[in-house]
Amino acid sequence: MDEPVLRGLLDSALVGEPPIGPVARNSLQAGLKLRRRRRVRAAAGGAACLAVVAVAIQAVTGALGTPSAAPPAGAPAAIVYVANLNSATVTPITTATNTPGRPIKVGKGSWAIALTPDGKTAYVVSYVPGTVTPITTATNTPGRPIKVGKGSWAIALTPDGKTAYVVSYVPGTVTPISTATNTPGRPIKVGKGPFAIAITP
């Protein structure tokens, strides 16, 4: 039962009806507090999870990566890519069967994933070596790691998919990567300890 429903029961019991008594009232309030504590613990558990998930829907995305309303008959199933922080791998999962595929080796400390709008390439950020590994989603084959700054842990792609921007914590830089050639550009100096990145549509 949701907190608003519990509160509604408490209010209705106190308005236009005889008092429910201190014991019953305390029990309801204790229930509300317990639900709050459980929500906090659940949120903390979610924040502690260090696997990052990305989804590629091959041959079903539009020009800007927006899935069509109804996938055509026989279209490939979506693939979920999970970055595994401690094993330096990415696990592909076929959603049609929820079957994991062979782990894909990437750099240590796999921290973040971004997909090109067409779903053809997944870029995996690895914190320890400060690299980005491109994965061809058609074959789940990793390409040559792209060197960026140490402590890399966030990535965002432009809406046209032509450039990926990678945040590197240690040098305090953002490195642009041309997705056509997978070559890094000149690092852009930003504030100390950059943590997150976002790009306007």
C-alpha cells in the first residue's frame, strides 16, 4: 500500500469518526516510517550497482535512434549490453530469449556505455586505462581501444552520432572522438574532477 493511501486511512480515521486511539495511530505512523526506510535502502542499493546497461535495437531505429512504433516482422531482437566493472567485460543479452552471449573483453573498470543512434556501435568507457572501446554490435567484436584521459567514466554522443565526448576525471578534460574514424581530438580542459556530461538534442 502506498504512503498516500496510508495517510488517507489515517486522515479518514481522524475526521468525522471516533478517535482510533494512540496504539493504532502509532502503528500506522510506524508503517509509514518503515516504508520510507525501505525506499532509502532500495535507492542506495541501486546506486551501489556498478553495472551499466545500454540497449541496441539493430535495424529498427530511425535517423536519430528513435525506435519505430512497431518493429517490422522478422526484425532482430533488441540486445542489452551490460558493462561489468570488475571483470573488464561487456555481456550482450538477447532480449527475445534473455540469453547472455559470450563476454566481450574491454578495458579494466568498464564504467559507462553509449550507443550510436543507428545502434551499430557501442562505445565502452574504461576507467583504469583511460580508454574507450568501440564494439560492432552486428558481430559483438571489440575494436582497438581509443586512448583518452585517465579516470574516464562518462560519455555522451551528439544526436547525429558523429562525435562522442568522454569525460576524464584525473586530468579534468573532455575528449571528442570522431565516430567515423574512432580517432580522439584535442582534449578540452574543464573543471577539476568532472563527473557527468549531457548534450542538448
